[in-house]
Amino acid sequence: MTDEAVSPLHRRMIEDMTIRKFAPKTQHHYYAIGSSDVRGSIG
């Protein structure tokens, strides 16, 4: 994961997944799903 423009909530989500030893690919998918959910609820 990169550190570019990550909200505190997403940073926490990434940290939690890392602690729980989620695979990087799983982290990426969960992050992408979370991002699309947030964008969908805003507009």
C-alpha cells in the first residue's frame, strides 16, 4: 500500500489488516472496496 492521500480511517484499516497478517493483495481489495463505498455514498 502507498501513503498517498490516505485518510485516518483508511490508515487505521490498513494498520489493522497488517497486524492481522492479511496478504497485501487482500488489503488492496478491501481498501478498494472501502474507497468505492465511500465515494458512492458521497455523490
